[in-house]
Amino acid sequence: MPPIPTIQTLYASKLASGDLKPDPEQAQAVEALEVFADSLEKGVVMPAQAGIPFGFCLPWKKPPQAQNAPTGLYLFGSVGRGKSTLMDILMESLRDGQGGDKLRARRVHFHAFMLEIHARLHEMRQKQEESGAVVAKLARRLASEIDILGFDEFHVGNIADAMILGRLFESLFASGVRIVLTSNWPPDELYRHGLQRERFLPFIELIKQRMKLVCLGGLLDYRYGLWNREPAYYHPLGPEATRELEQIFTRLAHGETPEPMTLPLEGRSLTIPRAAKGVGWCDFAQLCGEARGAPDYLALAECFHTLMLENVPVFQAEKRDETMRFMTLIDALYEAKAKLAMTMAAPLDRLAPPGERAFAFQRTLSRLMEMQGDAYRHKPHLAE
């Protein structure tokens, strides 16, 4: 039987392969993950909050001593610091060395999870289940499916999600589910300028009381380095352009095997054929040839920090709907500060449709050119 990997051995392997560089702040975070993983296997609670390395974080107030022993871990720090990679390491350490699971763990992008939660709550309410207990009932169902729930890129964008999360987390903790979050924000900065934020404050206190807080400080941005400052729009269409796109996808996904991912939307869904590590791969015909609208593209842009878009054509006057959808897609990606790589039938300056839409398309071309630049690529994604 092969040895069961530990957090430390998996991290050492990443260093040896060059996927990560020696980083004192990461090393301290790895120690906290090791303690957390050990507590999961032994079925014990973690120690209280003392000893969290706050000294190298952006200034913020250390939370009070928790009344209840932590039952989760909250890993936060600036963009590109390797939080998702450390989550990968944690999840891999929960394997039994033979491809099985020592614990039932599920790892999911936060936005995709919230879409799923809203869809499941809607289904339960349609069945006229008691509304006051529906969130607690859903939490119990989740607890029957998993032992550990890992969220990437945790953030809160609206009061509806904020109120659901408070009740959901409280019920999940009560059901024995351990929760691991990665976020760009310390708990006290979540939903900072949101409407009715005072209603969200109890949830922040719940996080601080029930979760181990670990700050991953420092300034090294691993994700940006993966772009190598190269252009990301390739033409003409063909195997060579697709190969360039594949190389970017593989680097940004850290070699993880992509899988289909379905985003549930209001009354419909959007399936991304290939997704891994916050990177999605779609064909132009799927995104812009089908009847899609701004809500679909906004959900896509929020869920993925980077989109690989294949087979963008030269736009024709008779393909007005495709042109408008593409313009809306680029607007959604741009506003979310999502990154874009794509294969095209021709250079950017030859994509514009003839006729009356050519002028409006210039704004899209301007945004596409800006999205190739270093300044744009350094901007944090909306969900970060």
C-alpha cells in the first residue's frame, strides 16, 4: 500500500517540482493546515485561535477568543498567493493513498455552490416545504452527503446570500460538517459596503468563533506569473491556436483534469464543458450562438476568474444576435475583471461586423485590447 500523503509531504513535492517557491508565509499556513487535517482524522476539535500569525497581514483587529472550539478553517490573503493550491493539498491529503476518501470531502467554487443552494431551496419551496425550516433541512441533507466542505474564493455580494449563509453555516456546524474557506478578505472586511450590512454581522461573528483563521500574507502573485506576459488571443483558427490555448489552460489549472461544470440559472442552466481551478473552457457557438443573455454571462464571469473561448469568428451583418451576445459577454467579463484567452478567425481589428454595428463594436475591441495588458491582468477578479 502506498504511503498516505500528508500536508507537509504534498507541499514539499510542490516545492521540489517548482510549482511553488519557498515562501515563509505559505509554510506557516501549511502548518495550520496540517493541524486541521490531523484534527479531522482524529475526530477532535482544533485548538482555539491563539497563535494565528497576524503580524504579516494587512492591519485588522484580531477576533476575540472563541467560546466554541473551531470546527472549520478560514484561509485568507491577497490575490495569487496560492490559497487554492493549499486547498488542493488539503483535499489530496484526505485521500487514503489508493484513490479512495478517508473522509467525504467536497471542494467547490463558492459562486457555483450558491447557485446550487438557490436552486435546491427553490425546489424545496416549490414542494411547499415549511419555509422557516427549509435552510436547516437543506443543511441536514448536505451533512448526509459530506463530512468536509471546501469553498474557493469565498465572498458575499448581496444581502440575500448573506442571510442564507448565516443560517446554513450554523446548521452545517451543528450537523458536524467541517468547512474550509479561501478568501481574499479577512472576515471583518466581508460585505464591507453592502446594503443592510448590520444584518450580516452575526455571520461574521460566527466565522470568527467557529473557524480557525489563517492569514496568508506577502505579495508574490503566483497566478500572474503563469501568464508569462504573453498575448492570449490566437489566430487563425486551427490546431496551433488551440494548442496555445491548451497550454494556458493547463498552466492556470495547475495540470488538474478538467471536468464539466453546470451553473444552475433561473429556470435553465449553463454547462461549461471543461472547468478546473476557476478556469472555464467554452466554444463560441455555445456561448453566443445559443439564446443567452446578460444574466448568463454575469454568472459565468463571476464563477470563473479566467475564460478560454474557442472559435471566435469574423462577425457578419446577418449574424446580429451573435454579435450582440459576444459584446455582452465581453462587457460581463470586463466588469468582473475576469481574464480571457481565445482563438479567433482573424486579428482583432478584422473581427468587427460591417455596417451599423461596426461603430458599437469598437468599444468591445477597445476592452479586448485592454484585457491583454499587464495592468488589467493584475486587477483582482470580482470574486476575489
